[in-house]
Amino acid sequence: MKRLGLLVVGLFSPLVWAHYPLTVQDASGTSVVIKAKPARISSKTLFSDEVLKELVDDQRLTSVTALADNENFSNVVDQYPTSIPRMDMNVEAILANKPDILFAANWSEPNKVAQLRAAGVNVYILPTPYTLDEIEDLIELVGDIVGEEDKAEMVVMEMQRKLQQSLVPNSNEYSVIDYNSWGSSSTKHSTWQLILDEAGFKNATESFQADKYGQTPLSKEMLIALDPDVMFLPSWVYGEVDAAEKFRDQVIDDPALQNLKAIQQGNVFQMPEALRGTYSQHIVDSILYVNHAVLGEAAP
């Protein structure tokens, strides 16, 4: 990361000169002043759970999210000791926890963020990145905030090394789609677009209108019209334990979908939810998983 001199940054601009006090602008547009290297760090997003695991000693963490232990969603399952509290955005519990810096998501309840700030808690609202460069910049920014710039740069360098070493080159324009159990797919306004771009494939619904979650409704008729070469289905669906398997069988056995190239050629895959939903450094594993699945290589 190139260090130019001083201070205030945009949402994805790496901080420069990690000397305290620091002033950084968060995703809400708030300037957050960090007076000294944080000794007590509270994580309220799975992104920060995953990134901070690589950056700081466990002793500096006053809490992580309950999702850190969730086998469906987390890439750091069983990596944090049970002595670190698992805590949601409970204002009273956070105040008792006394963090020097708290990382929250840009969808966190604004009234709770306002209460915490009014009580003197330094809250940094993290943006949602949509490109690999933005993810790398955000990891480096978190590293700067917690005073671990070198470790953050090493994480980014390892991401780049893994991609360079393990990505299988592709010269075919495979049309790929993710299709979930409520009948929608991800557009270009999503990390799925990033995964496909970096894996070397075309998102069949890239040009579709997206809702605020980056999703577009996808009827069977539209799915048939798109006729993707490859389909990715969820490996976890809320409800029954085997709900994802039932959904996969439902799609593959649907008489209306039997002529889809993806089904005819056996190119229907279930992607681990922890990889499908991450936007931390583990996005590299997501990219490699998709790349290797489509090109017939063993997934990492």
C-alpha cells in the first residue's frame, strides 16, 4: 500500500500513515477519530470477524458476532476461543464491554449506532465492497485502524498469490448463473458478479435490474430463455436440514428444465454458503471454488 502522507480517506481509499490520532470517514459519511492504537476491539460483522482473525491477537478482541461460530456462514468456525463474548448490537452489553473501536455493518440499526456514539463509543461503519480491489483496500483500511498495517498488507499479498498460483485460465465464455430457492439470481450489483469476473465467466443476469440486495426475480421461463452453461445452487436453505438437497433435486428433476444446458451437461453445483456470502479475504477461496468447479478442477 502506498503511503502518501496524511489523513482523511474515502470509503475504499487505504489510509495513509497509520500514526495516531487518525481521522477516517466511514460508510455513513461520519468522520471517526481514533486517538490511539485500539487495545479493545469489538466486531459486529462477519467481515470484521474474518479479517481481524488475521490481524490482531485474540486478547485485543472484546467481542465477535455469534455468526463467527455458524458452520453455514462463517470461515472462522472454531477459530476464536470461547472466552471472547459473542455479542450482537445490544447497546447496554456493548457499553459494558467498553471497546475502543467497534466495527459495524452499513445495515446496522442507525438508532443503536447513534446511542453508542452518544455514549462515547467509537463506531466505524463498514461499507460493502463489490470489487476485489475494494475488498483489498477495505482490509488494508481495517489494518490501519487497528494499527496492523503490515499484517493487512500480508493478507492482501496472500490473496493475490493464491489467485495467481491457483486460478485456472479460461478462454471459453461460459454463461453462469446462481439460482436460489426463492426464485432469484444475483446481478452485477453483488459480490457474485465479482466472483464470476475474477473466475473468468459471464454472469447470465449481469444486465438485469436489481433490488437493494443485488437480486433479480427469475421465473422458470426466463431461466429457460437464458439457458446457462452452468448453475450454482445453495448448499444451505433455511428450514429443514436437507432443504438444500431437496431444492437441488427439485431443480434437476423439474420436467420444464430438462433441456437446460447446465442440467444436460451435469454442470449444476452447490456452493458452500460461507464462500457464497463472504466478502473478506476468503473471497479468493470463493473465486477459486467457482473457477475450479466449472473447469473441472478439484475445488480447494
